[in-house]
Amino acid sequence: MTLMEGIDLSSCCQSCGACCGYSQNWPRFSIESDEELALIPETLVNERQSGMRCEGDRCSALQGEIGKATACGIYAVRPEVCRTCMPGDAECAMARRKFGLPTIETA
């Protein structure tokens, strides 16, 4: 468990969600198998079948309000790009800046 001033970084995403609202091109598919992709509800896949469907820049699977309280509606079967984005990494910092949220400092 990574801690920052007593805060569990793994829980930061539930109060953020910025990465899921950063760009309609970001929640893309890359190394998922056909079996893994088949688990994602078809209504949440974009027309090109290349990533998640978005409403503007926001992933359709994102629930809640960015910067307040969020959750992924398909967390257990989310794409690999979503699994590899970590609190405090470069992608996280970029997305948080877009929404005016402070960066997460990791030790």
C-alpha cells in the first residue's frame, strides 16, 4: 500500500475520476484479448470498436462527479489502459490538471 500523509493512494481514484474524463481518445483498447473485450457491454464500446464510448471526453462507464465521488461501472472488466493508470503518475497528473485538481505527490 502506498501512503501519502496517511492517505491510501489506491482510494484516490474514487474521489477523482479525472483520467476517465480527460479525452475521448484515452480509454482505448490495446492488448485486451477478444474474450476480455467481449465482457465489456457493447453499449459502452465506441463505434470504431477501438475503445470506450464517451460522452464528450467522459467515458460512458464513469459514474459520479469528477473531483467529488466517482466509480467505474465496469471496474472488474475495465480496459488495460485503465488498469495501468496509477494515482500520481504522469497520466494522472495531466488529467487532474485539466480539471483544476491538485496533483498527487508520491514519495
